[in-house]
Amino acid sequence: MRFIFLTILTAIVVVFLNPITPFWVVMIGIAVLSALVYPNGIGGFLGGGLGMGLTWLGQSIYLGITSASSLPDRMGELMGLGSGMTLVAVTGIIGFILGAFSGLTGVLFRDLLQKSPKNVYKG
Amino acid sequence: MKYFSFFLVLAITIALAMLVSRPIGQIPPLAPLLDPNHGFWQNTLSEDQLAEEEINIENLSAPVEVVFDKNLIPHIFAQNELDLYRAQGYVTAQHRLWQMEFQTMAAAGRVSEIVGPIALELDRMTRRKGLAFGAEVGLKYIEENDPETLRLVEAYTDGVNQYISQLSDAKLPVEYKILNYRPEPWSAYKSLLLLKYMSDMLVGDRDLEYSNLRKLLGDSKLNKLFPDFPTENDPVIEAEKVWDFTPIPVNKPDSVTYPDDALLLDPLSQPVEGTGSNNWAVAGKKTQNGNPILANDPHLSLNLPSLWYSMQLTTPTYSVKGATLPGALGVISGFNQDIAWGVTNATKDARDWYKITFQDESRKAYKFGDEWRATDFRIEAIKVKGQDTFIDTVVYTHHGPVVYDKSFRSERQDVNFALKWTVHMGSNEQRTFIQMNKAKDYADYNEALDFYTSPAQNFVFASKSGDIGMRIQGKFPLKWEGQGKFFMDGADPKMEWQGFIPNAHNPATLNPERGFVSSANQHPVDRSYPYYVFDNSYEHYRNRRLNRKLREMNQITVEDMKMLQFDDYNLQAAEGLPVLIKLLGTHKTESPDAEKYLNELKSWDYFADPNQKGQTLYAIWSAETFESIWREFMNGAPVVRPNSYQTVELLNKSPKDSIFDVKSQEGIQTAEYHVKAGFDSMLVAMKKWEAEEGDYTWANFKKTTIQHLVPNFKSFSASNVYTGGGSGMLNATGSRHGASWRMVVELGPEIQAFGVYPGGQSGNPGSRFYANFIPIWANGEYLSFNLRSIENQEDVLFKTILK
């Protein structure tokens, strides 16, 4: 549950915070969220990763489709990646990696503050 | 353990964040580039998707309305000129900021700052030619002499800078994102620098090559191979023109001695072949509607973003429309409600070289007459991306900067030459365009031109009141015959320029009897013009084709003029091919390939249309033949070879001339030898081409490419554009050069105007307006360029109010 919750919250943060701040502020935001929601390690990793990765993926697909621009293909060729679709994937993967490690960092930070061992049977 | 895993993961996270926000070699920082909210994905949006109804900009005296038509051409409606130019700066920066800045960085010799050490040699060269120095002198000149123009240039600058200060990361042009830098503030100096950049692009000299030629050939042979006037001279100003002024006397020194060293320096970079232009105007008596029609198509490197940006600029007193240069004020080639004007390059050896004799190694003084004059040292600090700043010291004499010296490209340490160039002298070209934009008649046009110095242009003119005119305007030195053709001795005061030709003596014509005026970079005048005229690069084909057509045409319509701009007739081939075929005789008649190609050539109508094969064959055959003729000639010190016109004339009239003899071959060779050798080379080249590419129709062979300003950004370029034409034809579209802007204006009661350029209004490669004019241009079609009123609601893409 917490993992899904984190995924959704991360996506919301990316959608609303990212347009006004650089990506590294978003990473800090995800870490904070993840510490607050506090899923387990894998949940934090996947929640942050999927939240940011899928949002970046979705945003780039959305921009590519609504603009019908040739730029993704031109950029793909320029960067030696072939087509714009590859760039969509690369954007998603980079978003995932950045979000995932931010999420995991948040969980591990909360671990530090946790006095007693975490109840593994909850959430 | 908890601490360990936390700090480990934290470290990995921070390392990742740093890794993706830093450049790795030539790869830009990945996350800022790919972040869909800030990176290149934001540049996929076209301007209409980002349209704003209102934008706040400061220092306006009244709101300015900007109407973008369906082609994203802005029509600026302002209450006064200060507001107008502030808005022009703002709007131009919205669409072309990266290009404006990049071009001025190139002109200032600052490309290394952006791309690193690879551009250092280029930057040193640019600075040693003194372009930035020229712009500094120009700015000082305007500050001292023309505060009104300065105020307007500063308003434009303020407009650009307000855009830069409002610019979000998301909207930053994609080239900045890829090359990882940000725009710096614009300045009046940069606007002036841009006009110097145009001079550099358009002005060349061949003093070095001619010095070598003189040494190799001697004067008489030189004059035979490189005559000052061609046999069939069809100059810009009609040959019948009677010069109604008393020329200023120019004194040729009794004895002239030239520096006679063996010159092994590399020549300065020259305007690329294919740089040139056409313009003309026909009088009402030759047109169907009785109105003058004016046409202009400047030929330049074909680049994206295009050099040109279309605009209409309107105040309550005038409305002007046409092609602007991003970074410069006003319209450069265009029309208003009363007149139209256009430009072609009017090169006339504007650069000369003087040999400098330094007193000693310190180079603090140089010889001039009987004295030693002090030099100036200009320190050029060239910032280099990823490296230490490079310091270059350039010595300035009263002639100009010493371009090549012991620290720069010196094969010979004792040879130092100073470059004398009108670009280094204070001038105010910007004023010309500001005044021309609101000119009402021939007198206003002439007054505007009096401020114009460099690069010299043939300014064509037509007015609604029925006048047509042409004036060759630039700052032309007074020279004795032969002066400046070769390197000169800078220590000899007799070698100095003796002043400048007064504007009133510059060649000009108004309403000539023949009913048209025209220019195509040919000789400016007939031999009767009382001042010395010389340049190596005069055109010999486009001008004759153009004037022949204009002489025979009557009842001319705008459509006729459009067709003439798109005319693919190859006059050189029409004159040269029969000569080649005659000299070839029965050579290789047994080869089926040779027969096929010869038949294609013989049935060719000399039009270099995109689907023609004859043009491809002629292009290869003639090039190989000329190459064979001049191979030995070109072997050794840098020289230029006689032009194609002269070569064809030699082939035709004196095929047995000793010039055709190849010293390294036994026996005596004549023209036939080279024509056959050229034909054999063509067979080899065609065999290879047919095996590798197959299709050898002209468009596929010449592969017209409109290249992004950063040549490495291949995917931002448009390659293999299907279009005809080529060098020496009115449609001068070669593989990398051609008509960079085409305009036809009929000056009737309602002005009818048409224009197009190979690019698009947007400088953003992601925009749908980036290259949308290219297919229209390639087909010889046009966009309507009629003046718009503020009330007109047709074809509006969006409107923005600046206030």
C-alpha cells in the first residue's frame, strides 16, 4: 500500500514541483516524501523510481505527441541513439534511476531515526 | 549497519545526481537536457502553442501590438520608433536568440568559448582581421556623430535583454542546452559587430594570389589571362551611361616597386564561391500593369536557422516589410508603402595589404617614409572552453592590423603584412537601413545611402511614383590603375590610398532609357567610368542572362519576375559545351558509356532543372577539363586560376595557345588534350557515381543542403533538397549556397509583394516553423508579403500585446 501511495505522491511532486525547480530539488522532495510515507526499502526504491520514471516517460510522450515535433528524432540522431523513441526510453530510465535512489535514501534516512526495529508485518 | 547503508545509498544518490548534471567530454549534462520540464522536450513546442496574449516589457511609451500571421511572421504596430525597435529586439530574440548570439560570437572571435580549442585558430584569424576592432571603432563613431541612431540601437538592445532576463530554462533555445551555456546580455556593440560579420562574409581580396601571379607570369601575360574587363562586358550601370562629374585626379607614382618576395603564406579565407546575388527593377513602361516591379535574391550560404527573419515594422507614419537580419535594426531588403529596395554584393577590392618593415624584434616601430612610426599592440584574450585563456598580441599600424606575423602562420619570419580595410574605419551602416525603411522617394533613398560604407552593395530601387534606380554604394578608395591589385610596400608613402571616391561619384543610374536596372555581381561599370575598378570575383554569366532576358521582355508581370529568379538556364554551358564537344572530336566513340553520355549532353537544353542529367555531366566534364588545363599553373605558390569565362574563351578562340601545353608531358599539348582528359575523368567519375548512387539527375548529384550553423548538428540540417540551379545561373542554388531570400514587389496603387527564404521563422529545430518554407522555396513558389493593417484579421496565428 505504502509503495503505491509513494508512487502516486512522487508523480504528483514531479508534475507540480519539477516545472518550477531543477531535477535535484525534485530528488530531495522524493527523499522527504519517501521518509514520511516510509515503505520498506524495495517499496521506497520502486515507488520513487516508478513515480519519477513513469512521469518523465509520460511527460515526454505527451509532449512528443501533442507537439508532433521532429525534435525527438533529430535529438536521437544527434546523440547517436537512433530515433526519438529511444530518447523517450532513456528519459524514463534516467527518471527512474534518480527517483529510485532518492526514494531509497529517504527510507534509509527514516530507518536511522527509527528507535525500535520496524514491524515487518505491517504495510 | 543502518548508518552504513544510509550513507552508502546517499553517496550513490548524490553521485548519480552529479553525474547527470555535468558534461562528460562532449556530451552535455544529461538530466537538465532530458528533464521533460526543462530540457529539450520543452523545445518540441511550437510558438503558437506557447503564445501569450500579453507580455510585460519595460520602457515602452505605449502598448505595442504584434500580430503573427499563419507563417509566424510578426507584424509590429508601435506608436513611435523607440517602441518599434525595442519590440523588434524583443520579438527577434523570442525566435532567434541563439543564432543572433552565435553569429556575433563568431564575428568577435569567441567561438572557442563555446566549443573549445577546436575553434582557436578560427578565432585568432577573426581577431587578427580586426572585426571586433572595427565594431569598436564603429560604435565610437556613432556615439560621437549620431546620438539618435545610438538611442534606437540601445532600444533594440534593451528589447533583446528584457527577453533574455525573462527567459526560463524551459524556453532556452535547444542549442544552449546541448552546448551547455547561457546567453549573455546583448549590446549595441553586438548589433554593429553583426554588420561587420556581413562584411567579412562578402568581401574578399586576391592580392596575395595576384602578387604571385605577377611574379610567375609577368605583367603582359597576367593581363591576357586576367583582363580587367571581359570581352563581353555587361556592367551593372548601363554602358551608355554618361558620367556627368569631374573626377578627382589620382596620381600614379612614376615608379612603382612591389615587395618581391616569394610568397608562401596561406591566403586569407575568401567569400565562398557561389556567394553573390541578383537584383533588378523594371520600369512601368515594360510591365503589363504599368507599375515598376522590383526583385532581389541575395545568394549566401544556406543555413538554418536562416540568416533572414521576416517582419513588418509599422509606426503611425510608415510601414515597412521584408527581410531583417536578426541582431540588426530595421528591414535590410524590403519595401514600404512608397518604395522598394534590394541589395547585391558590389565587391571592389576593398582590402589591401602592405608589407611592414619593423625597426627591430620588439615591433614597437615600423618604417614609413623617412621616419619610424610607433605601432599599437592590441591584446586579444581568447577564452577557451576547458582550457586556459589564450593571449594573442596583434600589432596595429596606421594601415591596419598585421594579420600574419611571427606568432601566427608564419612560414617566413621576415614577412609581415598589414591589412587595410574600410571595415576598420568608423561608419554608420545602421543609419542607412533605419532611414531607408521610411524613405518615400528617390531623394530619401539617396540620402539614406550616403551613410553606407561596407560591405559595398548595389542598391536597387523602385518607387510607387514610377522611378527605378541603381546605386553602387560603399566607401571606395581612390586608387591609381593597378593599385591594390598586388601586395604593396607599407614603408612607401606613395603606396597610400589617396582618399575616397565621393558618394556623388559612385556609379548610379535613374530611369535609364532601356527601362530596367539590374545587378548580378558583375563589373560595376563600363571602361568609361573615370576611376580604377578591379576585383577578381566579378560575375560573367548571370548578368548577361539577366540583361538579355530583361531587354527582350515586355508586358512583364510579377509571375515573369518570379520565373526569372528561378531561371535555371546555364549560360556557361550554352557557350562552353559546344566548344567542348567540338574539341572532343571522335574521342572514345567506341565506348557505349561515352556515347550514352554524349547523347544526353547533346540533347540537353542547358537548363539545370533538378531532373536533368546533362547538367551533371557538363558540371563534371567542364570542372575536370578546367582542372586539367590549370593543374600545372596552380602547382606551387598560391594563385587563382583564370575564371571560367576566360577559360572558355581561350578554348574557343585559341585552342593552340601555349597556355595549354603541359610542361611535364612530352610533345606539345593543345586544348583538345585537356578536353579529352576531362572527358576521361568524367567517365571514371560517372562509373563510380552510377555504381554507388545510381541516379545522376542534377538535384541528386548536387545535393543541396541547408546546414545548421553548427555543422556537427547534422540532424538539424535539411539535406538533399530537391531543387535545380547552380553557380552562374540566375537561380544560383548550388549544394551549399544559393538564394537565401527571394522577393518580388510590384509598386502599384496597392503594393503586391511576395517573398520566401529557405528556412522558417523559428530558430527552434523543434518548431513546426523551423524549416516550413523550404519546400515552397525549393519549388520556386512564394508567400504573400503584402503589408498588413492592424485591423486585418485574416490568417492570424496569434497576437501579443507588449506593454
